[in-house]
Amino acid sequence: MASLYSTYTTKELRKKVKKQKIMAMVQTIVIVLMLIFGVFSWINKGISFYTFMPLFFIPMLFVMSFELKKLKKELAQRTK
């Protein structure tokens, strides 16, 4: 079965990998900031929605990292 990324050119794949890496880094930074603010919110006001908000975004980071692995795998297959 053909990969979803098999329709992309190698140049497009490299560009997409670079973009995915940047987005993963940005999302990681945002999640860390949300964790910090959640802890401060918990200390000052007790348990609230902001305490658990990072938990909703962590699965998105995992999905993004799996997609990045697929992109890298496809790129590695082409460069062999």
C-alpha cells in the first residue's frame, strides 16, 4: 500500500519535515508554559480548568511526533 506521503516530491518532503519540526518545538514550548501557569494557578486559586488544560494538548504533541516519524521514514526510504 502506498504511503500518504508518496505523492510528495523529495523537496516537498524536506520542507514538510522542517515545518513539522518547528511546529513541534513551538507546541512543546506552549505546553511547558501552560504547565507552569497551571501550577501557579493551582498554588494561588486551587484546582481549576487551567490546572488540567495542558493535558488536553499533550496528545496533539504525540500525534505530531508520530507524523514527523512517518515523514522522516518516507524521506529516508527515498534517499537510500
